[in-house]
Amino acid sequence: MDILLVDDETEICFLLGNMLRRAGVNCDVAHTIAEGRAQLRSGNYSAVFLDIHLPDGLGYEMIPDIRERQPQAQVIAISAVDTERKNARDRGADLFIPKPFDKGSILGGLRSLGLTAA
């Protein structure tokens, strides 16, 4: 399984990326919406972890691109702002996971969407 992680926080990318890789998932990382869009053009993803507050806009802006370029991909919104939960669902995210997260919430979230790590 291939996953795209779009988050501007280097530490989050490191921790979540390592967590996913240890679970047998291939993980590409982007730090901005622009980088995420470029990755969508070159990869084939089962899921996209999408931070809401990015340096070049709101992560929600990427959801139409994800749906167009990777219609099979599940969108998992992640944010430290729990009030974004409703916004994420209203704007098309399949799941919302609040920060801070742990291995159980990440892997459980993937399973809840029918995605399993190797």
C-alpha cells in the first residue's frame, strides 16, 4: 500500500512516516499543497493523510485534486484543531484523526477505511 502524507511539520512527517513504514506501508511526504499536488501526479496512493493548516493554504483545497487524480484514495484529515472534524467531513474527507495521534488511532483509522498494512 502506498500513502501520501501532506504535513508541514517535519517532526510529524518523521514520526507518522516511520510508524507507517514499520507497518509495511510505503509513504511519500509533501510539506505543502503544491508539493502534494505534484506527488499526486506521479504516485498511485491508497490514502492521503492531509493536514488542514499548511503554509500555502488549507489542506481542504487538495481534496478535489485527490478525487480527480486518485479516485480510489481515501482522504484522512489530520489536525491539532479538533473543531476541524466537522469541516473535514463536510469538505469530503473520509476520516478525521486529531493530533496528537498514536499508532492505534492511525492503524485503526486505516482499518476502518478497509485499508490494511502488509
